[in-house]
Amino acid sequence: MEERQEAILAAVIDEYIETAVPVSSSALAEKYDFGLSPATLRFEMTELERGGYLYQPHTSAGRIPTNKGFRYFVDLLMKQRRLSAREQRILQAELLKSEIKNKILMRTAAKLLSMMSENLAVSGLINSDDFCESGIGHLLSQPDFNDLESVARVAEMIDCLAESLEEFSFQQENNSAAAVYIGEENPILQADDYSMIVSSCRFGPNKGFLAIIGPKRMDYARNVSLVDYVGRILDREF
């Protein structure tokens, strides 16, 4: 992909993450200093669509990133994001004071990840059905999931977590780096509407995992940083 197309794809994804609506060439021309006319931007977006990185949900609408577009962004374009000092202090204070019991620590980790990502968060022990989830309300408040069908899918997703935990844990047991699963890549949910960021960690002497689950237009850079940082606190590597 050419450098100019990469910049346009990144801008489309940034806008879609922020607005949850298809992104038009005129919107990009107004907000970003590409030095290109809307017509040229529209041509480049059409080329990205032909390459499978964007799609147009309606003839008169702007473009939305595809799974391929999100994957290209996460793997090659996404800039590392460092949590603010305030965010780091909150996470350290809450997690370090609750480390007496694993169950409390797991619940606190899920609650903090959910609160700070505004998505569903899950924490649990590997090779066990012991896990905690928090933030269903956050997930359902997203404009991506505002109908009864979406509510049903979220409920089904929660039910599937326990059933799929063993397979999920096996995949993550020897991988401490945060992994990003986009849409249909997800090994548990197998749902195109969601993405998941997951990492292994430790809850005291026990091997565990952390995960954030949300819409595909989630803020990947921030959520990867959250999962990584909480994992480092729990592993005492910060």
C-alpha cells in the first residue's frame, strides 16, 4: 500500500472509531491536512475499497473499515499509546491494594479495564472455569449494539465464554503479549461484530488472563496499552 493510502486508511479508522458512522471524503478533507481535494481523496478511498480495506454500506454513504482494513491498521499503522500518569496511578493503587485474594483481584482488574476502556472486560484463571466479567452496560451503550438482536448476541457471547475458556486459555498460556482478534478472527466468539484484546497474566501464584471485548471500531491503541499495563502490574514487571 502506498504511504498516502496508509495515511488515508488510518484517518478513516480514527474517524470511524470516534463517530461510529461511515466516513466521507469531504469529512477527511475538512479535518485532515492531506493537501488533497475531496475528489482525489474519494479516488484513493475507492482504491482502498477495491483492495478490500474499506467498504461502502450504502451508495450515498461514506466508507467503513473492513476486517482487513482494521488488521492492516493494528499490525502496521497503529502508534503505541502510553497511558497517562494519572491512569497509571489509578490502576496501580486499585490493583495493588486488592491483591490479598485472587477473586477480589480478578474482579477489580475486570472492573478497571471495563471502566477505562468503556467496553466489556473479562479476567480469569487459566485451566479453570473461574472468571469475572464487567461492563455489559458499557458494551450495550455503544451505538454499534443498539437493537434487540445485539442484546441477544451479547448474552450469547457471555454464555460462550465459560464453555470456550479452556480452548482460549490453551492458546494464551504461553503468550504474555497482548493479542488482537478482529471480528471473525476471534477464537471464542466467532462473531464479526466484535474485537477482542487478550493477554496472559498472573493472579498471585496462578496463571490467568485479561481481555477487553468491544466493537470493531474500538480504540485499539489505548486498549492494548490498558491490557499490557494491567498485566505488568499483576506480573510485577512495571
